[in-house]
Amino acid sequence: MARTKAKLALSPTDLKYYLYERAVQCPEWHVKHFPRFYLWMTKKKAKSLREDFCGTSRISMEWVRSAKDRTALGLDLDPEPIGYYERFHRSELKADEQTRLRHELKNVLEPTREKFDLIAACNFSFFIFKERETLLKYFKAARMSLKPGGALFLEMAGGEGMQESMEEKRMFTAPGIGRVKYVWEQDDFDALQAINDYAIHFQLPNKRWIKNAFEYHWRLWGIREIRELLAEAGFSKSHVFWEDSDRQGNGTGEYVPMEEGDPSHAWIAYVAGIR
């Protein structure tokens, strides 16, 4: 999609994905750090990626752009965001990049015949699995879809900050739209079920709201239970990449392997299981 000062004319469905990508996603970060983590764990270079719950496939796009020998497969059950990719993103890729990025409308609970160096479940997407049995099935299917020594990367969030009722608001600029207000809303946490509801809202420059552009009903899994499930699924080992802190205890934005984590009001971490 061309990024110009001209006003964009998007359908309501396309508009929400356009805003989401600019407000939330940073695919460059994942494509920079996942191969670095993988190299540290396996001493190998990662070439093939499966992006689970891929949505509009921004991580897969950045992956095939980053090196000519990298391939990606995006999996999602919802044809809507993949349709957005086809309409707006596919033409942004060079011809050879287009051939190295494929999609399948497929349930991640079933293994793929193709095997991968990396499988990534980002943006806390696997939190949709609320039952232990279902999450274990996903981990087993992912392990079967990895090459020997391959890694499953899980982006996680937690802490009291993910449990409290609150709204986080900030402004961002969407080319062709203008200044947009982003609102992340959290409901009260169900302490017995470990489940919470979340939603993303946008307010456009004309003050019109897009309420509940995206809604989530997540179980907040803990890192320890995820590592135990990975081991039960047959992964040989797991690693946790936790945000490093400076001498004042402030996060540096860099993630390093750790086996102990300081308490944090809200945290994001990456757990990797090695086949």
C-alpha cells in the first residue's frame, strides 16, 4: 500500500487492520531477535519460519525480505486478515519474495507436513487456548512440525498489570488517516479461571470511534506451567528470554536468557522450546 499524504479510502474491515499494524506490531523486532536467539540455542542459522495465528502476515513478510534464502508459511483459520494481505501487502513484495511466502487456512492444532526451523506464536496469540489438554495438543503438533533442533517461540505477557481493570491510551500517526487514538482496555481478571477479556478501540481524527476493533478472551498462562507443558509435549529443553534491566532496575528493551525473573507489575517474555 502506498504511503502518501493522500487520504485513504478503506472499508471498515480493512481500516481496522491498517490501524492495528501501525499501532501494535513491530515485525522488524521479531525478525531481528528470533534468529539471534535461535543461533544462541542451536548454533544454527534459521531459514524457514512458520508464523502461527499469522493475521496479516507482517512477520512473515519481514522474514522473507530479510534474506534471499528465507521462506515462510503463515497459518490462520480466519480468511479475513489473509485477504487483507492479498489485497494490500502481496504487491509490496518482490516477485521472488512472494514465492517464498505462502499461506494455509489451517488449524494450528494439526501438524504440517512441511518442517520448519522456527515456529512463532506472537502477540500472545496462543492464550486463546484455555484448557491444558488443548494447549498440550498445540505444543505436540508444533513439535511434530519442526525440524530436528527446531524451536517454537511463544510471546507471553503477565503480571498484575495484565490483570487489573484499566485503559491505556496513546496517540499515533497513521499515514493517509492522520492522528489516531489507540485504546487498550482490560476488564477485571477472573482469578479462579485465570481468564481475562481485552479489547482494542481506535478514535479517528474526525472523532469517530471504532469500538471493539479487536477483542480477546485469554487465559493468562504462567511461564513455569508453559515450560512444564513443553517438556510434556516432548521438547528436549526450553529457554526463557526475559527483559534485561539497568542498574536502576529499568528495562533496557533487550531480552536475554534467564532462569530467574524479578517481580514486575507487567512483563513481556519469550519462551522457546527446542525439539
